[in-house]
Amino acid sequence: MKKYMDKLKKNIHINKNLFVFLLVIVIVGVVAGSLFSIIIDTDDKKMVLDYLNSFFDNVKDGKLNYDISIVNTLVFTVGFAFAMWLLGVSVIGFFVVIFMLFMKAFILGFSISSIIASFGFKGVLLALVYAFPHHIINVLVFMLLTAYALIISFKLIKCITSKKPLDLKYIMHRYLVVLGVSIVLLVITSLYEVYIVPKLLNLIMGFIK
């Protein structure tokens, strides 16, 4: 097991400066999403509130369709990850994957801020359950994918501009390992989000009416 983990760590190694850069992108995205939820006009805020009330009412009444929810969550989350992965093997993909990571963080910040703004102190607890740990793990997974997408894109650009040979087989092997690990984590967090989070939210709503 230790040998396998050491091999995995070797395959999934990220430059610290790149990780810091991506962390800044995520933080900016979360802050921007939070601010956007505050500055939108009254009609939009009412629409968000109506959506949240409808969602939490469905959770409370047990009206969520778990089969549809898990399919939609997996298709969107895993599909998003696969799209980021594919963009890594394109020359111009690094612009798009950075924007995709930013939007993921933006949506997370917007969702958390909207819940808190709509439900006050109760919203803080609801937002905590909504975001932790699955959405935090998802953001880290997307950061990992973005990092490797950037690395691959830069290597391809360098190969084209300098006309130096590129060990594509070795690079793609590591890239496939990253994709495999990411998909496994995203499937786990999707299952948690669909089957566990509603029960936790229902429990919280039962305590703080």
C-alpha cells in the first residue's frame, strides 16, 4: 500500500508556485461570487430566495428524486472534470481551464453567500453543511486538474516553439493517473452530496426552526 501511495505521489506532483497561483484564482472567484450575490437587484435576489426555499422545502418534505439527482450531479461534475482534462492537451486550453476553475469558485461563493443572506444565522449552518466537505474537495480536485492541464499545455507550446521532442507517452500516463484519481474523488463527493447532504440539512432544519 505504501509503495502504491509513493508511486501515486510521484505521479501527482505540482509546482508550489503554480498551486499558490491557482489558490489565488479560487479565492478571488469565491469572493467575487459572494459580492455578486449582494449586488444583484431585488428581483434576482427574490428569484434566488424562491429557489432556495423550494430546495429546502423539498429536502424537508423528502421530495427529492435521488435517481435523477445523482445522474445530473455525476454528469455535470465528472463531465466538467473531463472537459478540463481534454483542454489540457490543447495549445490554448490553459486560458479556458483557468476560467473554468474561477467559475467553479464563483458559483461556490455565490451559493454560500446566498444561503447566508437568505436565512441569516440559520443560513451559516446550512451553508456549512452545503459546502463542507464535498464542495471543498471538488474545488481541490479541479485545482489539481487545472494544474496538470496548464502543465501539459505549456509543455506542448514549448515543444512546438522549440521543436524539441516530447515524451508524450510518459506525460499522458501521469495525466491519465490524475484523471482517474479525480474521477474517483468526484464520484465519492457526488454520492455524498446527493445521499448524505439532504439528510444533514434536514437534521439542521429540525434543530433550528
